[in-house]
Amino acid sequence: LVGEMRDQTTADVGMRAAMTGHLVLSTLHTNDALSTATRLLDMGVPRYMVALSLHLVLAHRLVRTVCTHCAEPHEPDAREMALVEGLGLSLDGARFMRGRGCVHCNDTGYAGRMGVYEFLEMDGELVTLMNRGDSEGFTQLGRQRMRGNTLRHDATRRVIQGLTNLDEALRVSVYLDEDA
């Protein structure tokens, strides 16, 4: 377990251990799962090491959850519905909720947090593109593989379930340009 890969030395140690068959778990600050390989390369880890050692990347963010004490149904406006529908998610049984604020949540409408996740499994094709240095091909194929399983999708699923609201889903995934 490597607490955090902050520099080339730490990243090299983690990658070398993974190359020798050890299960290495670590953290690395990136915006999403797809940019992890690029971040490691930017830190100076040799391309072959990243390609051979990276098997699965999990990215997560925390969203605030709607307070269960003051939650009330919320009718999304046209802009919000366009964002949800644009992701192609089913709205069957959708429960859009929003907290109005109460003593339990200090009038914020939120109480607690929950994780939203995305993951990227490095398969043979992605490894080959990484090894070749084809960053554009790697990014395009990675986006295809992650389609429907991004931070934005997971956060929006939580919105549809009534666990958080669209403001929170957008807050944690607004930097993503996944639909471009």
C-alpha cells in the first residue's frame, strides 16, 4: 500500500512492485480515471512501466446527500432535464429531491456525503496504445470504454434516486467534457 504517489520516486517504487507481481494500491490526484496514466507519465514514470503496471483505476468524488428530515420532491427545470436526458439514463421511477433546510441539516438541505465513482480497466488495446505513445488513441478508446460509467453518470444516477441533487452532481463533474 502506497499512501500517495506524489513524486517520481514514489511512483517508480509502486510501479516496479506492481511489475513484479505485487498488488499495489495507492492514491494519485487526478481529475478522472482516464487522466491517471498521463499524470504518471508527467511525473516521469517510464511509459512501459505505466502500460505494464496499471491494471485498474478507480476515481471518486464525494457528493452531499439530501437531508432526509427536510427532503421534498423537486421538479427539474428544462435545463436540468436536458442534462439528465443527455446522458441517456432511464428516468423510470425517478425521484428528484431537494432539502429545504431544517435544524437537522443546519438549514443547508444536506446531511452527510456519499461517494460517486468511475473506473477504467486497462485492457490489452489500451496497454498497446499507451506503450506506443498514442495518447489521442488512448484517450478516445478510454472514453469509449468508460461511456456510461463516468463520475457524471454515477452522480446523476444518485440524483434520479433522490439521494442528492443535480447541483451536487454538476459540482463534482462539471470539469468533465465527456460528451464532446
